[in-house]
Amino acid sequence: MGREKEQIRFEQISLLYHNSTIGFAVSVIMGALLCLILLPHISIHLLLSWFLSLLIITVMRFLLTRRYQKADTSTLILRNWERLFLLGTGLAGVVWGTAILFLALTDSNIHQLLILLFLAGIIGGSVGVFSPITRAYLAFALPITLFFSIWFLLIGDIFSIIIAILIWVFFISMALATRNSEQAIRRALVLRFDNEKLQLAATVFSHAKEGIIIAGPDGKIIDVNNAFQSLTGYTRDEVAGENPNILSSGKHDHKFYASMWSDIKENGYWSGEISNKRKNGNAFVAKLTISAVYDSKESLQHYVGFFFDITERIKLEHQLKYLAYYDTLTNLPNRVLLADRLNQAMLHTQRQEKRLAVIYLDLDDFKPVNDKHDHQTGDQLLTVIANRMKQVLREGDTIARIGGDEFVVILIDVSGRDESGILLKRLLTVVTEPVHIENFTLQISASVGVTFYPQKEEIDADQLLRQADQAMYQAKLSGKNRYYYFDSEQV
């Protein structure tokens, strides 16, 4: 609102300077005519002095106007320019007010009447010039009114007093007319700015890349923009009068929407991600912001919703998250996710007062497979074996690929060697089963190291992995295709 008031004031001052250009010429012409009429009756030196004063003030005001018109509007200090204009206008009013001297120096009633008519015309005509700002009219007309009314009051007869009163009545009526004109100009400017804002809003509404919904206080759709139609597949006519829940994908429960509308009522807006459905049934994820629009009396007028499709962004985020935590070849957890799973499993074991086993598994003689065939064959072999091992594990257990042919398994809630031994034998069995790739068959084995948690001494996740790794090397040294427990005396 403050910005709008500033803009309206700028337009008023600009109109004031613009209108004054004509007023300067009229003022000089009227002054020259007055001097010509009074020339036979008043000293030419006095008339020239008065006219030169008027001319100098008018030229100064003209130069000020030209400077204003050439000034950079972005750096204008309106208050200063308004003060300068009022100062120049006031000086012009004083010069015209001194024309009272001409009344004292002429005995001709006709000439006195002409002087009064001239000044009445100047005061009345200035209403049009100064209508954008009433104070400009007062700065010009008040000195003239004061000088002439004081002159007639000093004469003292009843006729002169009546003339003085009439002068003030005329001045006040013209001031009121100027004020009415200023108010009309302000109303016209407000209307113009409102229309410009409406046009701008309509342009934004039509050309915005975000989908926009305008709904009434009852939640029914009043209007949608072109982007809404492109994003959802619904036309404006199809959704007019409908509830926005026609876009609901069914993925959010009642609590989600209750929380949304609670935020809108309390805070005036809601913003978040929401799963919607297009007309063709395809679901998409949108970033949605809903705002409640109130009038000056705090009465709800509309709801406005802005949304844009973030489905691809969500997919990309999921892909990046997947790449951060999963092995792209086997789709098993990678070393990062393994560390988190192991720490969580250790905490779970402490709370449940049970044990977990950490298994380090390394495929035996995997490098010759790559050397004899190719890396693509080796990758296919790894994928098959990873899927087999995953299938023999229990729900809640974790298997991760941490290197080329190295895997780590976390077994939770195990009693000890007996229970873990059963799973270990299953793992070795599925690894050694033949793998058929294209027109040949591959067979491989694995060496496995095992350690348990908790232990007699405090130990962290990295130490557990190192223990299982050491045990795995012992299994390889012992002939491969077997498992080996880390330092059984500490278990």
C-alpha cells in the first residue's frame, strides 16, 4: 500500500509540472495585457519592474519544470520537488498580489474593475493548473487573496468590506473546487493502478508455468490457468464448480488433509508435497502452496493454490539416494548402508540382550573368471550369487556388497555357533551351486569369516568387520570353501 501511495503522489506531481507549462505562458500573456491596459495611467517604470519580476519568476519555474521532466524518475525525491514547486508558485502568487499597487495608483473605476477581473481570472484559471495538488493552488492564490482583501479592508467603507468578503468567498469556493479535482484525480489514479494490477495478475495467471487454482470459500473451483490444464489434463470447464479433490491420488489419508486445512485456517497458508492424479489416471507428485485470501474486513474471499510437477525431481532424488546406499550391480546395500545397518543391529542387540553375527564372505578364485571370460560374465556371476544368498537369509538379516567379490552378512538374534552354522552352510551351498551363463557353466566357492557381538570387551562396528575379515583369511588358508570363527575363546 505504501508503494502505491508513493506512485500516486508521483503521478500527481508529474501532472502538476506538466499542467504548469501552459500556465506559464498564460501568466506572462495576462501580465503583459494588464501592463498594456494600465500603461496610460501608471508609470512605465513601475509596470516594467512588476512585469520583469513576473517574467523572472516564470522563467525560473519553467526551468525547474524542464529539469524535472529530464530527471531520472528512479532517483527522484518527491518531497523536495514538491517543495520547490510550491516555493516557485508562492513567489508567483506574491508577484500577482503586488498588483494591488495598481489599484492605488489609478483613479479609473473601469481600470480598477479590469484589475479585479484579471486577478479573478488568474485565481479561477489556476484551479485547472493546480488541480492535481490543492496545496499548490493555496500557495498561488492565498497571497493574492490576502493582499487584495487587506487593501479593501483598509479602505474601510462598507462597499470595500463587502468586496473583501466576496474575495474570500471566491477564494474558498475555488479552493474547494481544487480539492474536489484533486480527489477525482486520485480516484482516477487508484482506478488506473487497480486496473494495471488486474491486468498484470491476469497476465501472470495466464502465462505462469505453475498451475494455479482459484477456489471460493466453499472450496469449489472458480478458475484455473492454462498451466493447470497442461499439468492435469482437465479443461477449465471440466473443473469449474468441482472440489479440488478430483485430483486426489488416494495416497494420502484423512489425517493428511485434516492437518493441511488446519494449517491454512491457523496460519493462512500451507505448503508441501502432495501426490495428485491426472485426468488420464497417471499419478504425479506436486509441490503445492495454498493461501487463504481475505478482504480488508478479514472476511475469507478465496483460496489460491500454486503447484508444479516435481515427479522427475523426486525420482532423481530417489536415484541419487539409491546410488548413495546401494550397489548398482547387485542392488544390495553398499558399505555406507552396511555401516548404518550394523550400528542399528548392535543397538538392537543391546536392548534385546541377544547376539548378532557378522559374516565376511569372499568368493574363491573369482579373478580367473574375469580373466578367462570377461567382466560382463563376472558381473552376471556376481548378480546370480548375490540373489541366491539374499534368498537364504531371514527377514531382518542384511547382506551387503562392499567390494568386487566381497560381501558382508549381518545375522540378528542368533543364539551362537549352532544357529549361525546352519545359515553359514546354506550360504556356502548356494554359492557353490553351478551358474549357467549363455552356453557354459561356472562354479565357484567362498571363504567365510564369522564373529559375534557382544563380546567380553567393548568393541565397535569397524572392529567387528576387521575380526570377520581376519577370520575369512583363516578360512582361505585352511583350504577355502569353508567358514571360520574369529578367536572362539572370546566369543
